Amino acid sequence: ICSILFLQVYDITGFITPFCFKGYGKLSDKEKMEWNNRGFSTFHALIAAWASLYLLLFSDLFNEDSSNDLIVNRSSIISNMVLGFSIGYFLSDLAMVFWHFPALGGLEYVLHHGLSMFSISLSLMSSQGQIYILMVLFSESTTPFVNIRWYLDVAGRKSSTIYIYNGIALFFGWLIARIFLFIYFFAHMFNHFDEVKKIFPLGFYSLLTVPPVLGLMNVVWFWKIVKGLIKTISKARH
């Protein structure tokens, strides 16, 4: 159902964009396809990030004192819906990546989406480790900035002020949501390792291996973001 929803968002993006950006009609078929793809990517990122933030900080689901259940065993109808929603997104996007490979992304995107979908599916089916999955899903909050950067580039606004501001926002957003948050992730897992060890074997070993791989990918991408921001600011000064 969620996959159908994302395909509809893809079509809606293609329908609405010409009214907002007159240059859309001049884009190549490949650029239009990626433009629409990034539309449902942003749609997923906004909902997944806000839902994860709510469940992690504002609900009592993972409050240490709210329940006697182990924190790694806690789940709810809302958290299950969020995970199912994200599986639908990654499945839809991965299908498009394969169909248009490598136009929408290379092997690193396949690895990222594959690992994400695998981990989310295990957590959803077992109702274990959802706190850690939601932490990782919150990192999707940086996706809109990545997509805006691409939109501005395609629209010929790479030298605009908004492009620079978006690059700065992407830098700080990535630093917080994909670097600092992952450090907190590993610290939290270390402090609750007695509980983490009680997760079923495949889930336990996945929790020990998948997040470090995603964290390493985040560091590599962050380094590219830093170099791009420095280059953009240097051009702006000249």
C-alpha cells in the first residue's frame, strides 16, 4: 500500500512542478524522472523524521521510567506504522534505482537502501530494537536539503544565495543528524548492552554490523558535503 502511495506522490510531483518551476518542461526525461523521484524522497523524509522525533522524545514509549519492559522490546502501533511506511519507501525507491540504474544512484545507494530495508523489516517483524531503527530514520531529516541542493543545481541557481544557505543548513543538519546522532546511538547501545544482547540472534548481529556501515557511509558523504560547501563559499567570495 505504501509503495502505491509513493508512486502517487511521484505522479503528483510531476503534475504540480510545472506550475511552480517554468523550466521543468525544458528538462530532459532523465532529469524529470529524478526530479519526481526526489519529490517522494522528500515526502518520506519529512514524515519519517518527524514521526521518529515524536516517538523518541515526546512520547513515553522509550522513556526509561514509563514501563518495566526492556527498552529494546518496546513498540507501538504508531512505531510499527512508521517502520512499515519506511519499508514502502525504500522498496519503491530501490525498485526505481534498479530500473533506471545507475541514473538515480550507484552501488552505494543500493547498499544503503538494502541494509536499511533489511534492518527495518527485522525490527518490524520482531518488535525489537525499534528505538535504534527510529534513531537512524531520524537521520532522513537531512534528505530535503540534499534534494533542494539538486533542484537548485538543475534549475541553474547554483550561484544563488539560497543555494549557499541550503548548503550551510545541509552541513549542520548532517553533522547533527548523521554524525553526532550516530555517536549517541553507539553510546546508548553500549550503555544498554545487557538489554541489546537479549535481541534475537540475527537482529543482534545486524545491530552490531549494519549501523557501523551506515555510519561510515555518512562520514564519507559528510566529507563530500564539506568540500562542496567550501568550494561554493569560495566561489561566492570571488
